[in-house]
Amino acid sequence: MITNLRDALARGAVTVTFIKVNGEMRVMRCTTNDDLFDYEFKNVEQVYNSDILRVWDFGSNAFRSFHRENVISWEVDVRMLVDRDGNISFRT
């Protein structure tokens, strides 16, 4: 499941439901595709952790992260996708 979620996040917007570290349930619309948000990346080396997904949260316009094992469900937002050539499509 997580490989498919990673692929979906890389292609566009995804609504993810997960349990936060404090036990609360959270629903977040997010992506890992930097073509879909405006952010000036810093020259800071990021440490990769396959157990944690770092995403852009459209609701707060900021990066957020969650543990992959805490994901309850996820759904692709078909209104905002990026094809394999990098073309962004917005559907209503």
C-alpha cells in the first residue's frame, strides 16, 4: 500500500487519513510533488526515513509528516494530477 501512496503523492493531490502521534485522527490533503506548491527550498540536507512520509499540506501551506504505519486510508484527488511528462492537469 505505501508504495502506491508514495506514487500517488508524487503525481498529485491525495487526501490521507491517519492517526497522529498524539492519538488524534487527522484528514489531510497533501502531495510530495513540488510542481503543485510554491516553496523556496533551503540548502538543507534531508535525512530519508522510509517509515515517515514528509508531504506538503495544502490546508496549512506547510510541510507536515506522518508515520506510514498510522495511515488509515487515502484517496487520490483526481482534480489535480501530474502526468509522467510533468504536465499538470486541473479538473473540475
